[in-house]
Amino acid sequence: MLGHQGPAPETEEAVVGKLARIIGAGVVITGLVGLALERAGLRSCGCYPECWCKRPGLNLFRWITPPTLHRGPWRESEASGEADL
């Protein structure tokens, strides 16, 4: 077929948007898997009950944030220099 150029190449904005959606979906899926493992009893969080990650709605993000953002007994031992290595 003469004159048929094929599909137009994607713009940079479209590629970045698609990549952002893929990464966002991956983060949410990782959180859901972690929450499912926790509810199944296969994983547990050692934070204090007043930690932000124990609040409804925020518990989804418990397993995708680094432990340094949580409040738990290990944080106090790190602050006093008694951390077990």
C-alpha cells in the first residue's frame, strides 16, 4: 500500500504518562498483596498501635514505605545507639 506510513510515533508526554500509570499500578498492587499477606497471617508489622500505618485507609501503604517511616521499638533502640546488628 503506497502512502501508508503506519502508526504515528507516541509523543514523549504519552510515554511518560503511560510509564507513570504502570508505576502507580505497581505500587498499589504491591500494597494490596502486602495487605492480603498480613490479613492471612503470613506477615506482621512491628509498629506501635499509634503508628500512622495502623489507621484505616493508610494500612495499604504499610508495606510499600520504608521501615524508617514507621514508629516502633526498633526506632527507639536506634535513637539510643543500642541497635542490634
